[in-house]
Amino acid sequence: MSTKPHLSQRAIVAYNRLSREVAALNYLVRIAKPSGTLGETGRICLDRALRIANRLYRREPGMPSFGRIGTSEPLTQADLALMVARLSAAGIAFEERYAHLTAPGLAANTTLQPLRFPPP
């Protein structure tokens, strides 16, 4: 029996969805750098990412939980940068916890057995 944590297929799909949302938000904060406050569409996207993160991380010990944001109130760029940084940090911690499920992690955890051909 393995002591490594198990991740279901449903959780993998949820994490992939969350990572795409966080990547888009990171692009917005780091590359596009818009000025002013975040509009309603942006607040809805951020709130959706927070909901996905809460659902994914709620049963994981030591993972943060994220509060909901009001989609009717303006959100400053500093608030957005803070939330995106928290989401990114949580994603990195989650990836480290399940590193054995990634391709490099699988390669590091398996020992290659020499090929043995049957005698002629």
C-alpha cells in the first residue's frame, strides 16, 4: 500500500481547469497590466477561480481557503494581484504534494528494470 496521496480523475480535471484560470489571471496581472479597477466580467472570472480552488483544496490539510469576492463592488489592481498570488502559491503547494503524479515525478519514482529476453 502506497503512503503517497491519491488524486482522483475528477480532481485532476478540476485542477487543470483551475490552472488555466490562474494562468489567465497571471497574464492579466503580469503581462497586460491594465489600469483602474477590475470590471464585472473580471470579478466574475476571479470569483469562479476562487470557487474552484475552494472545492479542490477543501479536503487537503494545510491548504488555504479563499473567501468569496463581491462581484458588484470594484476590485483594485492591488487586490487582484494579491488574490492571484495567493492562488498561484496554493497551486504550487498542491503540485508539490502530488509531484509523484506528474511525468517527471513518475520517472523519478520508478526504477528501470533491465530487459530480460527468454533463452533461445
